[in-house]
Amino acid sequence: MHLLLAELSARPACAGEVEQILRKLVGIASGEEGNVRYAVHRRKDDTNAFVVYELYRDAAACDAHLASPPVRQALERFETLLSAPPRLVFCDLVAAAGKTA
């Protein structure tokens, strides 16, 4: 498994538009081959901050997602909507437990 955590900090006036874009990406990701889980969270301590949890079968599936036109377009749009570039953290699975919802 391959995990990507993305942290995004929206400009205060742009948080609603960032949320809309992220919601659309959830729908797109759900149909992608190799996608295991794609979830968007809003931080409780900062309503302008989002955390995107992306779990893929492997790194190739993650790379395909990041190279897709909808993601490329979203990243371009984020250049004006975010207060800083997204912070991306890539992880490989070491161990896991639990059930998927």
C-alpha cells in the first residue's frame, strides 16, 4: 500500500472553493484503478486547513492519479486559492489493523 497525505491551507476567502474542488476530486478518485481510499478532512483547529488522505494499491496508482488532468487542473487552481503550496507526505505501509468503512 502507498499513502499520500496532503495538507492544504486555503486563503480565508477561498476555503469554500477549495472544499468544492476537493469534493470533486473524491468523486474522480473513487473511479480510479488502484485507489483504495480517498478522504478529505477539515482541521478542527483551523477551518481553512484541509488534510487529504489518499491510499493506493501501489506507487504507480498514486502517480497515475497525480498525473491525471483533473488533479493537474486542481493543483493549478490551488496556486491562487491556497496561502502556501500543498504539503505532500508519501508513505509506504509498515503495518495495519482495522476495517475499512
